Amino acid sequence: MKKILSIMLIAAIVTSVLVGCVNDKKIPIKEVNSGKDNVDFNFSVDPETLAFEVESNGITERASEPLEKMKVSNLKDSGDTITWTYLEKAIDVEIEKKISM
């Protein structure tokens, strides 16, 4: 009796494992909205502290924390591009608004 019960139990386990491994159903992939429909944004930066903020859809987010003030020279702001130089550290900085698709 114990032998028959053990064989039936083993057969049930093997059957459930084999049936569980077969998956004929295809699960549809859900589309994820990446938000690329409205990618327009504006940015503002304080060259002295490198504090950087980005504004999109009326929401402004801080992209960097301000650093200690540094002396800035050659500041040029053309709207979508801003450039300047930190003379003390010999660093040239250029930030440009680019929308990549």
C-alpha cells in the first residue's frame, strides 16, 4: 500500500512539474509610454555656482546642487546654448539644449 501511494505521489509531482513547464499562451507586451510626445523643455543655469534647473510641462526640477561661487569670464548666452570659462581652474563650459529622437 505504501509503495502504491509513493508511486502515485511521484507520478502526480512529475505530471504537475511537466504541465507547469509548458506555456502555450503568449502574454501580450504592454506598450509603455516613454513620454517622448512632449519633450520640449527649458533650462536655466547659474554659471557662478553651476546650479542647474530644467523646466518641462510647468514643472521645474533641480538637476544639480549649487557649488561654491567661482569667477566666471567669457559668458555668452544665446538661448539654447550658454558658454563660459572658469579662469581659476582653466575649465571651459558649454551647455546646449539638444532634443534627441
